[in-house]
Amino acid sequence: MTVLWLLAHPDPRSLSGVLAVEGQRLLRAEGHDVEVSDLYAMGWNPVVDAADYAHDPAERFHVGPASRAAYEGGRLSEDVLAEQEKVRRADAIVVQFPLWWFGLPAILKGWFDRVFVDGFAYGVRGPDGRTRRYGDGVLAGKRAMVVVSAGGPAPVFSGRGINGELGELLFPLLHGTLFYAGASVLPPLLVPGADRFTAEDGDLAAKELRERLRGLWATEPIPYRAQQGGDYTPDLVLRDDVAPGATGLGAHRA
């Protein structure tokens, strides 16, 4: 299998950097091919601009249509095309980053903004004319796992912890990006206490990461409800008889 390891941390000596090397080593030892996009090492440009799409500056820059026109016309910038090819080749994607202000580092958000363009990761229609999304799309058949480090201890990322439950904090990435584009999304791996980790902590985190990676193709994905699975009305709202009374993010898990 081929795994794309997407890393967003500025210091290779960090816990994230050490775990990335350990995880990639394990996957290769298990016989998998590993491609790495180390965004800081690459000097990745996270900013969407008209140059990405060879867009005429005299015309209004409407990002969605401009990105689709460039994608379909073969005018996307070379760095974006290279990352899209990595996504196509991958059987699984590991997305690794530190949690900064309860979200993705800007460089990683910018990777998704620039790579997951209209026509490639969204706005794709199936043979029946329906838009392929939420359980279908370019990532259909691929697995995705998020590895996130955080400064706080694990209990503060629980359902009653002050920071909120990790799966809900990461909902825009797990559900709104990866699952939207069709991936089978595995439960995220939290590496807590990253600012104060010891060598022993690092060993324990590496052990847990190795176990999760060995189960990359066997672990049950998060049971998000597929758009075409029968749970939603044509207006993309849960039917009244599906999880009656439930609201919020958890209602979209079967």
C-alpha cells in the first residue's frame, strides 16, 4: 500500500517530528511505500491567489470557478499538481500536526485550500449527476488518520474536559474535509502534553502510534452518516426518524 504522510510542524526535533520519522519507519518496515509532504521543509505556500490558476487579473477572482477552470484546463501551479498526484497514489493519508488555537496550523489549512480545489476534491459529480460528497468522492476507498499533538493533558480533551471532545474539535477536518471528500476516517490519535514530554513519554507515544499504524487497514472508521446512505432528506437535513431529538455534531455519527 502507499501512504501519504502530511506533516505540519516547523521543528523536526519536536515530538511531532520524532514521531513522524518513527511512524514512517514502521510503515516502510511493514512493506508499505511512504510519500512525505513535510510542509515546512518544503516551504509550502499556504496562500490561495490568482497565480495558482493563471487567472486573468482583469477579471473578478471567484476562487471556486477559477480553480475548476484551471483544474480542468491543466493550468494549476506545479506544486499543487504534485500534491494532487500524491493524493491520487495514496491508499491512506496520515495528517499530522500540533493543535494551535484549537485548529490546524495555517500552513496545513493552506495545503487543503490550495490542493483540494473545485473539480478535484469537491464539485465532483457521479454518473447519476449527483454531487459526490460526505462518504463519496476523490478519497473514496482511501483511509485517513489524524495524529495531533497538544500541550494539555488528555482529560481536558474529553467530553467533559474544558477544551472539548477531540473528535468535535476536529470535526471540520475529519468530517467536513476528509469524509466530505470520501475517505474512511479513523479515530484521531491524540498525543497530549507535547510541550513537556520526556524521553519516556516519547517512547510511549511512539508505541501507541506504531500500534495505530499497524491497524491502519483494520481499524473501524468513525461511523459518519453518508449523504447517500438514506439518513438525510433531499435538503441534507437528518430525517425526523433518524436519531430523533439529537442535534449537534454527534447526530451525524450512526
